[in-house]
Amino acid sequence: MLFNMKSEPKKKLPNKKVRSSAKFEAKEQFTKTALENLKTENERLVNSLKKSGEIKESKRK
């Protein structure tokens, strides 16, 4: 006896290139965000030190 059963289609997983590309993009975005956070934190620290007189403001051209 043969049964004519339709099997459910398998869910297609993204291929290895797509997965690694997405991982890379996520890491890159995290790195950019971390760098921006460090820059703003550095600016706040420098401004704070300038206000307190710990460092003198240098004139840039």
C-alpha cells in the first residue's frame, strides 16, 4: 500500500555566508556604537577637567 502524504516543507535556514555576514554586521554596529560612546565620554571628561581648572584649554587652528 502506498500513501500519498504531503510532507511539510522544511524550513529553509539561511546559508553560512548570510549568517556570518549578519554576525559581522552586528559586531560592526556594536563596535561603532561603542566607539561613539567612548568619544562622548572622553569629551565629557575633558570638559569637566577644563571647568575644574585641572587642564588648560589649548587653542587649535
